[in-house]
Amino acid sequence: MTTHPPAITPIAHIQATTVLPLDQVSRVTPLSGGCLSPVYQVGFSSTRPPVVVKLDDTASGQLLTEAWMLRYLADVGQVPAPTVLDATAQWLIMDWCPNEGGLNAETEVDIAYHIARLHRCSSSRFGLFDEAGQPKHTVIGPLHQPNKSTEPTDSWLSFFATHRLLYMADAAYREGKLPKHLLHCLHRFAEQMSTWLLEPDQPHLLHGDLWHGNILTCHNRVSGFIDPALYYGHREMDLAFATLFDSLGPAFFEAYHDHYPITPGFFEVRKDLYNLYPLLVHVRLFGAHYVPGIEARLKHVGL
């Protein structure tokens, strides 16, 4: 029977690899975040740089999805993201991206550059597809996020209504977390959303969960975007999410607009309506505290 020093107990079940030599581990430090999994920084007694380890005892496969998205974010999106060193259904090992915490105007300008660059990546279809052209379903936090096959002629508003807004609303209602009258309002909104929302010039590659907790920064520069919920959609989805918890401020939006102009009416109308989706995600994850935000946004457009 192999024994390990107490310091590595949380990760002792991981098979030793060249990227995680257990005999060299000197510390395992819990990190904040991770709706699905415990997350640790692992340091070594040698000069080897630290790594980050996420665990999933249920072996749900979501860590494999996250690894795929991180690679796609870096390789296709060409933005900073942790390098995936090893991934199985039970663990995900990534390199450590330094994070000083807190954002200032200079940092927001750098974030804007990278997000505008990401949004310039385009596809002929909404959703997300693997190398074989098959739909690649993803996750937002621990929740399933469908990316069903759509034809190039399908509209963004149809995709958003079916595979984002109503998918999440119906799930929240089934779980007893969304009142029936709000579910009906959301279905009415989906039928009328072309009144307020616009089709994009093309499908844009989105981070999908863009708030300050998923942006690592060091020395006023982005060191890594983490926890993506990737798909091709309307770039205003990312921009709206960035306003939801006051994650990014005027410096970000001014710099982003310089790189990729924002269509008039976004701040006045569309951002709040696009945030119905992340609010539904939060209702499913954290409960009724987020229901009034949904109700207020629907009332604002007369629903």
C-alpha cells in the first residue's frame, strides 16, 4: 500500500504523471471558485512551477469538456488561458496563472483588447462544433449548455431563444426554482424578442461566462481567462454578462468600442435582456435571490 505525506491527501488518488510527480509535492492549497469541483494549487519541492488541479469525484465528464474549451479558447480564440497539462473525467491539471486580484483601468483596457480579438473569431453557425463538425455541448458552471446542430441559415434569435433562454428557464421551472408566471413571461418574450434584440453580423466566439472572477490578471495584464462556457453567438452576450455584477467598467467598454464598435441601444435596452440568461443560470445554482432581477427586466419591456 502506497502512503503519501498529509500535504497531498486531497490529490493522493491522482495517478502520478510527469506533470504531477506526487513524490515532489510540497503543498496543496485550496483555491476559491469551482461550482463543480474542488480546486487546488499544487506546489513542488523542486524548481518545477506550481500547477492547478480540479477534481470531480463523480467522473461526470465535465472536466474533459472544460479542458476542451480551454484549449479551444487559446488555440482558436488566441487569448490567454491556462495550458491544459492533463485531463481525465476525474481530474484536470493546468499550469498556474498568476492573479493579483482586482481590476483597474489599465487592466480593463488589456481585457478589452483580448475580448475584442476573441469576438473577431467567427463561424458559419451558431453554437459550437468539434473537429468532426458534430455539435459540442458545453457547460456553464456545472450546468449543461446545449449546442445542437443548426443550419447556416438559422438565426441567432432562434438559437438564443431555444438553446439558451428557454432551455434554462424550462429547467429552472422543472426544478421548482422559477415561478410559473415568469416561465410564461419568458416564453412570450422569446416569441417577441426581435422587437428588442438584433441579429449579429456573424456568429462570434464567446467566452460565455465573462465576469471578473473568471479573469486572472497580473501586472495590469491578463494572465488567463478561465471557466469558459464557449459557443458562437452574439458578442453582446459577453458584453452584457460583463455588466451584470459590475465586473467591468467604462475603461473596458471604451477600449472595446475602439477595437470593435458597439451598436447603439446596447446599454439602454439589450444588455438587460441578454442578462436574463445568466440570471436564470444563477437561479438554478443559487436560488430565488435572482428571481426579482428576471421579473424586473421583463416588466421593463411590458411583460
